[in-house]
Amino acid sequence: MESSSSNSSEVTPPWLELPREMTTTILHKLGAIEILTTAEKVCTTWRSLCQEPAMWQSIDMRNEGNLWEMPYDLEKMCRHAVDRSQGQLIDINIEYFGSDELLLYISQRCPQLRRLRLVLCYGVTGEGVAEAVKNLPLLEELHLYYTYIDNEAIEAVGHCCPFLKSFKLNNHGYKLPHIVCDLEALAVAENMPELRHLQLFGNKMSNEGLQAILDGCPHLESLDLRQCFNVNLGGNLGKLCCERIKDLRRPHDSTDDYGFDAEIQDYETSGDDYITGYSDIDMVSDYGDYLEFSGGSMSSVSSYEYEDELLVDWE
């Protein structure tokens, strides 16, 4: 009986018998936060896998968005993940907590980056994006959801990223006040000639801006104009879009598959904030409050020190 008990205690857990490639695939599905806080603490084998640079070619920092209850310093965690990639990072998704400082940190260490996705990153500005893309000549996809950049930043992206194939600059749609602004559309048209996929959800462009895009981006295969309420696809322009674009989403098409809040934000009073696409309510200018609740500060963000510990404390 003692021998049987001894042998049973030495049975290898089933997950350790999986090929390393399969284990790596499974761990990737967890996302960076779960890997750093949970998965790599399971066993020495998983810890070893989670230390390999290849594991960090793709970093998904998806989170619930409730930063006030988040027990971790996500920016510190993201920088640690970037460092683990040892420059091999090609794809990163950041939600809710991104900043100009973090974006520059990533760009300086990962010049091979191909895909960058920012969701509700109020700490990211057009100036920050323009500075970061100087280090990202191979960028192919830049997707911004409710993370606003202006036309000058779009121009910088076009100049610095000649291989850009997919661009998304998505905002809430507005019908009131009625404002027309073609600046972003013209910046895209004049600086991103190699685009295959373009999504300008909730943009304030007019038919003039759309015509410029069709003229300046001859390789477009998909174009999403949902909630671009100043665009009228009747007549020759609508016909041209149908002939040129394989996958066309019209201003009033369904948003059921959009994946984000698509509620139309209408306000009766106008102001400069509406030109940029954000109202005072949207901007929630409490970035400092976010840092306070997350345990960070403006100084700590810019003076990050890498901690090479066995188990990193993210709190």
C-alpha cells in the first residue's frame, strides 16, 4: 500500500505532458494579465515558457475597464511584458490605461511592431502617437477605438508607416449639433495611399472627404462609414463606392456586430470639443485620478524601472 501511494504521488500532471507548442497556444489565449498574475505561477514548466521572448510576440492587455477596482498597475505590467519580448513584439492590444509615455516606451523597444490597437486610452494624444510612430516603420495596422488623434497625427502616421494597410479611427456618432469636418478624412486620403481597410466609425466627414479618400486610397477593399451621418451615398458617389469597395458599410447600417458602445451621442450645444469628436463628458479629464487609484503617478510612469524578480508584485 505504501508503494502504491508513493507511485501515485509522483504522477505527472496531465497538462505537463502536452507539447510545448500546444501549451504556448493555450497560454496565449489567457492574455498577458492572466499569464503574469496566475499562469506562470502554476509550475516551473509554465514559468519557463512564460519567460521565453516568443511568448510575448503578441501582447493582449484586454481588461474589464474598471480601473478603480483593478488591483494591478497595468502600465507597469505592460512594460514588463514588452521587456520580456526582447524586441520581438509584433502585435499589442491596450485597453483603457494607455498613455503617451507607455506608447513611446513600446515603440523604442519594439521596432518590428506590426499591429497596434488602443481602446479608450484617454492618456494617449495625437502628439504621443506622432512621436511613437517615428520608431515603427513596419506598422501595418493601427486601430484606435475612442482614442482620438488629430489630422496632424494622421499625417505623421502616414509618413512614418509606409506599409500601413489597415487604419481605424472610431468615435461615437453625432447628429446634433450638425458639424462637418473633413480634416481627418483628407489626412487619410493624402497620406495613406496603401490602405486596404479603413474604418472611420462616427466621423464627421462629408461627401467631399469621402471622395478624397476614394481618390487617394485606390487599393481600398473595405470601408466602414457607419454613423458618418454627413455622408450621403446617393447618386454617383454611392455608385462609385459600390463599384470600388468590396465590403462597404453605410452610415445607417446595423452596428450589432461592432463590439463597442455605438449609442449616438447627441447634444444641443456646440463647442470646440465636438470638432475633435469628444464632449466634456467623454474626455473625463481625470487621468491623474486614474493614476492615483492604480497606485501610479506621472513621475512613476516616466521613470519606470524594470524588476527582474521571480514573482513580480504588480500592486
